[in-house]
Amino acid sequence: MLLESRPIRYAESPALRGFAAMIAPMTDAATLRQNISDMIVRLLAGGEEELAASLIHPDFVNYEADPERRAGPAGVLATGRWLRSCF
């Protein structure tokens, strides 16, 4: 049985509510794509930790992460280190 496909509404997910608030001021799609690419490829996968301050909002919370990897730029850095240690 296939699940019904429908758009995700930010208000339905606690994790996405914070994300929506962070990206709302950015209206330039190319900048948004570049920032997300930099976060995934350079910061999380590549370990360029100096990017964290410019890409991650201080109030960012990853509700799916363990508590020590949950909040702010430091949490994202810890998640990146954890992910890189797995592979």
C-alpha cells in the first residue's frame, strides 16, 4: 500500500517549525540552495567547522538528535563528527 503523498506543512512538525522560521527571511532560492549544499557537503560531510557560525542559527534545535548533539552550531558540529565517525 502506498502512502498518500502530500506537502509537508511546517506547523505540523516541531522539527520543521524552527527550520521554517530560520529560512523564511531568505527569499533568494539560489542562496538557499548554496547554503544547504554547504551545510551538508562542506560542514557535515567535509568537516569545515568554521562554517557553522555562518550557516547555523544559534537557536537551532535538532529534535531527532541525542541531547549532546541537539542545540545550536555546536550540536550540528557534534552531529557532523558523529556522522563522519560512522563511515
